[in-house]
Amino acid sequence: MKCLHFLFFFVSSCSALYAQSPMQGISELRSYSASHPKENNNLRETSSGESESEKAYLVEKYIPEEFRKHPEFLKKSLEIASVNIELIQYRTENQRTFIDLNHQYHTQTTGGIFHYKDAQNNWISIQESLTFGGENASKIGIFSTELPISVAYESGETRMQLVKSSSDYYTFGKNTAIRFLDEHSEVLSTLEKNQEIPDAALGLSTYRLKNIFPNIDRVQEINYWSVKTDYHLQEKMLVPASSVFVELVDEVTLPIGWEIAHYEGTQNT
């Protein structure tokens, strides 16, 4: 049985959900011990203002002809004093190499993932920032990856592919409610999610659905390896007088053969 681990808090200001997927028999959060590609601040998109003749010289000397048709050929360079190009033939899943005019090599390596294989077997850069996609641009997410993550604009349903080259998806965020419980955990009342299309704000890696509940926003931080979901209270919540517990309920769906593994012990409050 494959296990999907998740951690869920409800605190005074927010709650959080993490999803994990299995890899080689262990649970893997799609996050890594070394730096993430976004932390390589000296990488840039190649500018057309750089010396074309100098780049052409480096290409002729260092890049085989068959790699000059790569979709990202000459698309990236390092922010260093010398003109440089990426030796795209040396790309791996977690490494990329550059050469400068002084014939010095510069290699970047991450404990995470820089690239994924496309249908033509090219190593392609994983999408770093959220974009619109899907039919009629109805979703936002990370689409240029082997493990796409998307959020439906209207419903807020979040969809994460669990395994490369498969149709195994984990979904949540569509049917959500806040319930107020008494001391015996009996439901006193329920706050339903706003069914109207919410206002939304899109950042580089964050997506905010405003007033998904009255005066409560849902904020998701989405990267290629994880989704973190917070609920931000914009003002003090009106809680029934006899309530002892407040419960955030979210319906999740899993593919056949997967189950949710719950953490033991006390969680943060």
C-alpha cells in the first residue's frame, strides 16, 4: 500500500497542509537538503545585448552540432564578468555547466532538481513561477515538470501528480468547511465555503483566494516539490458561545492503492 503523508494544523491565524509522495519505498516531500534552483541568484536569461561573436566562438568550440537545436540552447547564462554560455550537452537532472571566454568551467549542482526530460528526451528547466494553464487558462500552477501541480481558478481544487509518467493524482481544496463543535465533538454549526468565484491574487509562487470563507483567505505557496495551504483570518472569527472546538474539514481524493498516513503525537496549536 502506498502512503500519502500529510500534516494539517488549525491555529489562530492559519492552517497548513503538506502532501508527500513515495519514492523507492520511503516518503519523499519533493524538497531537498541542498539549495533550490531559485537560490542560484547568479543565473539569468541570456541577453541579446551580449557579444554575439564571442558567444558564437564559444558555441563553435564547445557545443556539438546536435545540441544546438535544444529548446533552451543559449537561453541561460551566469551573471559573471566574462561572457559565458551553458554547455547544454552536460545537463543532468540536478546539474548544469557553463563555459566562459577564459575557458573556465562553472558547474551548478543542487540537491533538488533543475531539469526534467521532455518527450524528445531533452533536459528542460523546471518551471519556477506560477502561470495560467489548462483549458481556457482555467488553472494556475507548475506545469513544466514531470509532477505537475495545479489549482482550479473557480473551485480552488488543488491537484498534485504523485508519480512520474502516471495518472495518480491527489486532490483537495474543493469541498471545504469550518465546523464548530461542542465539548462532546458534536457539530453545532458549519461555515460553508463561498460558492461564488473568489477574488484572487497571483504571485511568483503564491496564490491567494480572498474570502473563501467570510473574512478568511486561503493562501497557497506552490513550488515544484510541494504545496503549503494556509487560511488567513482577516478579523476575529465569530464563534458560537457553546463551541469548544473549531474544525477545518477538507475532502481529499486519492488514487487506488494509496492511503493517508497520519502522524502520531502532539501537533502545534
